[in-house]
Amino acid sequence: MSVNLRLPSIHGANERERLQYMERYLYQLVEQLQFALDTVGSSETSSPVKSQMPVRVVQSSPVATMSLDRGLSDDQVTFQTIKPLIIKSADIINAYYEEINKKLSSLYVAQSDFGKFVEQNTQKIEATASDITQRFENVQVVISNLDTNIGSVRGDLQAVGEEVSYTQRDIKNINENIEAIDSQVGEIGGSIYDLDEEVKNVGSNMGELIDSAVGQMSDEVGVIDKDLQGLKEVMERDVKDISADIGNLDTKIDDTKNAISSDIDKLKDSLESLNHILIEVNANIKSGLLYYDDNGIPVYGLEIGQKNTINGVEVFNKFARFSAGRLSFYDQNGTEVAYISDYKLYITHAEVTGTLKLGGYLVDTSKGVTFKWVGRS
């Protein structure tokens, strides 16, 4: 028995008549296909030897020949032969699908004297009848204020230096005041001496009285002079100690200021490129229909990928695919570098840092390479 599948020759004066013709053609085609499949099934059950039913197609396809070479069943061969004929010869295709799109986002901002940090997360969800895809995006931006802070530190150091200069001027003023006190004490002593000489020139009747008064004044002035001398010595000693401490402090501040200035210059040079940093991460998670295999069978599973860039430079780009029969890993070029399938592991490069069991042998790499029979578990 032979089945002749012919392409439709559409007739009709208007669109309605052409649609009616196509409807009749599809009904006839379905009946022919059903009759052919029933004939194949009845032939297989009635005879122990498989009957060969020639199928003649107007437009031949190499799918049947390729499928037979792979050892597929007759049903699979028939399916792969008829499916492309229907799709290629179809003049009317009705496609209906629903799609859900959802976008979720978040924003985080932190700001201080050191700069500003912004992080934004976005998730886009695309759902159809065959798969669900989640697309993630994470963007992090750092805007630094290091230049402003370095200028502030320099200003603080300059202010400290000015305070030290003010303290040194105050000490100089104290020394000048001590010298003025010493001069005044000398003038008081000279005045007492002049007063004593004048008293000696006064008449004899007043001499004794004046001598007594002058003597008393001389004693009081002596006490004052002694106190002033002691105060002077104490102030000179304190000022000397303070001057030494201020001198040491001034030296230390200068050394520290120079060291900090040098460190700030180095820090500024090393952080010039870090004033603006952009980190971007794009990831996707797809679950559902991943692809069709060589036999036209849909393969469902999970696919996870991620790409990282820093200031526009790609630093990471890989993805993995997991299905019921295969676990695969891909590099940035989409090349499959490793996969696990049918109890076997296929990998481009392998590195074993501990032990590896091969059958009943244990391979130990902790101290060179050793093979030890441990038996099969």
C-alpha cells in the first residue's frame, strides 16, 4: 500500500472560500495519516515479520534516513517525517500563548563624609507555558570624597602648627615680663638708696626718726625683694621646663605632620582610581523548556548563569545547565567544558588535591602519587 501526500492547491474567489478549501484539505490529510498509521499497526501485529510500507512524499526529506541510522522506532520515524511536512506545507497557523512579565526592584543609598554608596537590585520575571525566566541585575556604585577629606586633614595639621606658634609667642611674652619685673626690682632698690642719702642730709633733730622709718622701709623692701627674687626663680625654672617641653612637642608635631602629609600623598595617589567604582552583576535563572534534542524531543531543566563586570571590564561569565539526564558547565564562550551524564564525568581539566577512588584502587596525592587496593565497596 502507498500513501500519496500532496501539497494543497488553494482555490477560491475570496478568503472565505480559500479557508473552506484548506479546512477540507486538512480533514482529508488527517484521515490519510490515520489510515496509514492504522495500517502500519495492523501489519506489525498480524505478521511476525515487519512489513515494509512505502511512503511516497512529493517533497522528500532526509529526516527519515537519518532517524533510521540512529535506530529509532517506526513511530519516531513517522513522527519526524510528517511533522516538518505539516509545518512547511501549512498556509494557516493558529498560535495562542499567554505570557506574564513582572519587574521587581530595590534601592539602597548610604552617604557619609567619605563618600556615597548606591546599590540597586532588579529582577525581571518572564513566564510562559513552556518556561520561566528570572533575570537579576545588581549594580553597586561607590563615589568617594577622599580628596575633600585629605584637604580637611591638611587644614587640621596646619591649625596645629599655628597653635604651637601661638604657644611659643606666649612663652616669649612671659620671659619679657620676667625681665620687666627684674628691672622694676632694681629700680626699687635704687630708689631706697637715694632715699637713704637724702635722709642723711636732713637736720640732726629729725635724723633718728627718719633713720627708724627708713630702716623699717628697708626691711620691708628687702622682704619684697627676696619674695620677688624667689618668684622670679620659680617662674624662670617653670618657663625653662615649659620651653623644653614645647620644643620637644614642636619637633614631634613637625615630624608627625610631615609623616602624615607623606602618607596622605601616597594614599591619594593610590586611591585616585577608586574615586568612582561601578560593579555590575547580571544573572539569569531559567526553568522549564531548555532546548530540543536531535530527535525533536523537548528537554526540560534548570539553567543558571552569571556575568560580573567592574568598571566595564568583564571578570566572570559562566553558566550551568541541569536536566534529568545531564549536568553541564559552560565557559564565557558558550563551550561545554564539563558534564556528567549516564554515570560518567567528562571534564577538560581535572585537579585532585586529596584522594581519588578508581574502581577498587585509592589514588592518594597527599605525598606524591600512590595507588592502594582497598577493594570495591
